[in-house]
Amino acid sequence: MLKNAYLGLFVVFVLLSSVYVLPPGMPQPADLLVAMLIVVLATTFVIPVPVNKDLFLVAGLLLADAIIVNLYWYGQLQETGFLRHAIYYVFNLGAFLVVVSLVRSLGDRFVTAFRIAIGIAILLEIVALFVLPPTAFRTAGTFNNPNQLGYWGVLLSCCLLVLKRGQKLTVFDFAVLCGAGYLTMASLSKAAMLAFVLLLITAIAFQHLTRPMKLVLAALALLGSAVAIADSTQFDHVLSARVFANVSQRVSDIGGQGDDSLAGRGYDRIWRHPEYLILGAGEGAHWRFSAFQINARQTDIEMHSTLGTMLFAYGIVGLTLFLSLLALVFWRAPLAHALYSLPIWIYGITHQGLRDTMLWVFLGLVFGLAHYGRSSAEHGARQPARDAALFAGSRSAPRPPLGIHAPERAPRG
């Protein structure tokens, strides 16, 4: 009963993950649910935390580094932004452990619930786009800005494909991906649109698709190409948001806007301020670095890069720890699951994506399925070799049930 309630809280988190009612940087309704899940995980035995010494060591060192660097710079500059970003890492690494624990404890129940929640969340956001007052060009939906909408669509799509574990996409899955693609186009986030295209290409290579689905994807690709070339507006009468024409304009602007430059994204501070590359500058007080001219006024901005932020804010030490965490996440994962993360890193070339909790949910999902899904097959399935082949990327093996796993044995010695 308590496990069902815990799973229910996670499902509600997914449904509310697109609802932003407070200004950027402030806790949103979904964040409060994740905080509850983290507290319950840390204080009760409703969902056992899996014991993985390597994971705990690397995650603990990364968290300690983020806290120490930000606290140091807060002491030097007295800016609260450093404290806020330190809390982000406590929160998001906690969410990572919540998802790993749910995969280990609930198995297929969690996979099914998460998959359905993604579909409902995408549908609700599409409805919101048509209910909310229209915008002149880019739409943010229920988010604070359009980039958040596009990134959210990409992250949920990545999670959905990992949840499928190499199995055929059903009509439900295909509809969800189409819905996420529409949201990404509606956001007009250039990085998100490119990331989503890469995700679809990867899905065609690694997921089973029926012939009608392949034909639909091919038709959509041809349609998108025609719109981009011809700048057609005939679809605007069907989709009142002028999505297709706006997509064409945004794609044609790639590389032509001021914020598409290295300085516009904050990369120039890496070579302008190399003194921060060892231990890091922390996340805050961006006025310390060269400001970029936007709209005829000086605007202090953070670095618009996921890995770039990790390098500059936490130095080589922090970046090494973060990459070590990623290595642990993907080490035993199927190749497809590792490749499904590429769109996330593509988006992160021009945007800082570390704060989004759904990124850490995705990483927890990959780690959980790679470690605890595989152990289920090895201990309970009749054909462990075939099941292991599935998780290694084979399309011919049947999907193994995840089940509920026995507690891990304590290491010898």
C-alpha cells in the first residue's frame, strides 16, 4: 500500500512537471512532490535504497564539490544564487536515487506507470497550448520560457524510449512521440528541434517500428523539409499557432542571431578567465565575466552549456566527477540507451540543462534498468542468455520482466 502511494506521488510529479507557476529559480509544484519523495526515501523503508558503493562514492564527491565551491564563492561575494545552485544538486541527485530505487523495488509496475504518465503529461500540455492565450511567435505553454518547453519534450521522449527497452513501439508510444514533436516545434527552440530530430533517427535504428509507422515518419520528414524550404503557411489554417511557418523561420535563423555566437552563449569566459578552470567559479555572480551585448544593453548571463557550465563552474575536478557519474550510468546500459542521451547533450551545447530534474530522472532510469532489470533476467528468466542479449541491444529476444528484486548481497571481505 505504501509503495503504491510512493509510486502515485511520482506519477503526479510527472504530470505536474510542466506546470510552472512561480518565477524561474523558484520551486515549482512538481518540485515539492520530489522533495517529499526524497524525504520519505531517506527516512523510511517504504522503498529501499539500492547499495552501490561506486555510485554513492562518485555521486557523493560530485555533490560535495558542488556544495563546497558554491559555499566558498557565497562567502566571498555574498550572492544567494550560489546557495540556490548548491541546493539544486542536492535535490536532483536525490531525484536520481528515487528513480533508481523505484526501478529496483517496483520493476514493471514502475515502467508501465511512468510510460502512461508521460503520455498523459504530453497530452495535457498540448491541450494547454490551445487553451492558453496565443503568443506572437514562440510559445512557452505552461513553462516560464519556450526553451523549457522544448527541452521537456525531448527529455520525456528520451525517457519513453528507454522505458520501451528495445521493444516495438505501440500506437500509444508513436502518438506520444508525435505529440512531443509538436510541442518541440511549438517551442521553436532550435536546439530542442535539432535534438528531437536526432532522437527520432536513433529510435528508427534501435526500436521496432511497423511499416505504417515508418511511412508516417518518412512523410513527416518530407513534410518538414518542404516547409523549411518553401516557408509555406498553408498549415497555419489547421494549426492556429503558425507552428510550421515559425519553425521554418527559426531554422533559417540558425547561426544568424547574436546569441548563436560563442560569446552570446558565454563560452568566451573559458579562455578569458582560465584561472577558474581548476576548481571552478561557482554558479552565480555572472557579472564577474564579460557581458554580452543583447538588444543594445548589457546583460549578465550564465554560460549556456551543460558540460561547459560543469567545467567553468566546478573546474576540471567537477567535470571529471560528472563524467565519472555518467560513465557509471551508461557502463552496463544497452548501447541504444546511451545513444538516446545524445539529444540531451546536443541540446546542452547551447543551453544549460543541468537544473532540469527530468534530466536526472532519465539518468536514474537508465542506471536502474541497466543494473536491476538485468539482474531480474539473470535470476528469474528461463533463458538468461537471450534476456541478456536483449539488454545488449538484440532485437530478437523477448522482453524480460523486471519484477521485484531481492536485496543486494553485502560485498565479501
